[in-house]
Amino acid sequence: MRLSVDNTDAVCHNAPQAEGQAAVRKLQYLTIGWMCVELSVGMVAGIQAHSVSLTAFGADSAIELLSAVVVLRRVRIGPSAEKAAARTNAVLLYALALYILCTSGVSFWRARFHAQPSAAGIVLLVTAAIIMPVLGSIKKRKAIETRNASLRADAAQSNLCAYMSWIALAGLAINTVFQLPWADSVAALCLLPIVFHEANEARKGEVCHC
């Protein structure tokens, strides 16, 4: 009889944990889906409009996509690959910072590379600015419930994505309204502190650039 009681207790203990992991998986699948949208729309619209800030936002979405996959893998197989993935993200983020510096300089000085207005880019950034804080808040709550450190870091990453979307949106909006192409490059350069912060944290081995 004692064995039966112990088994019942184990099942009761594992049930909430299983439910929590299922919720985390759903959140990460949602994140991966949205990151694919940000990546594809951001890169295509950014290249068409010669927008440094928009292509940088799209490239950062690719790195966030990798971070979401890391969290999803952690739920499935444990934290074994977290640090290696974080360091890979650091290299990619430093490369993104170099891209922003180089392309912004070219955009400032070469008229043929001046940014053009992008309606698709504005719609994407407004949507991201709305979705990402909500997603980050939900992730943070679930991270506390499940005691999942990597998910909590990913929640912080979602909030950083929202900040980046507002900065990039400001550049696109100013260019659209006042026809000032340099505003896009200035907005891209304003993304650099966030990118360097993410890269430095990832270099230390922190998952998802918390």
C-alpha cells in the first residue's frame, strides 16, 4: 500500500512539471514561427528599400530564432549545448554589429544606397513592437513557474527585440514622412548598444543574451 501512495505522489508531482514544459514548448514554437516572419519580411523588405535598420532587425531575428531553438532543445534534452550555442550567437552578433557599421557608412556617403520608404517594413516593426513585449511577459511568468533560467533569458531577449523594433521604426517613419534617408542609418547605429550588450552577454556563455 505504501508503494501505491508513493507512486501516486510521484505522478501528482510530475503532472504540473509536464504541463509547464508543454506550455514552454508552445511558447517557443510560437516564437520560432514569428521569428521566421520577422526574418523573411525584414530581410526582403530591407534589401528592397536599402534599409540598414530593417535588414539589421531581420538579421537579429535570425539570431533570436537560434536562441528559441536552444530553449526548445533544453526542454527536450537538457542544458548540455547551451553555452556552445550562446558563444555561436556572440560571434553572429559581433558580425551583425560590423555589418551595421559598414553599411551605415556606405549609406551615408553613397546616394545610390540611400534608404527608401518601406510600408511592409513599417507594418512588420509595428506588429513586432506589439507582439514581443506580450510574448516576453508570458515567457517570464512561465520561466518563474517552471524555474527555467534559459526561458527567463529568452523573455529578456523578446523585450530587447521590442526595443529594437521601436528604434528601427523611428528611422523608417522619419524617412517616410520627411524624406530623410540618413534617419535610417542613424536608427541602425542606435541599435548598436543593444547588439553589443547581447553579444557581450552571449560571449560570457549566457543563453539567449539575457
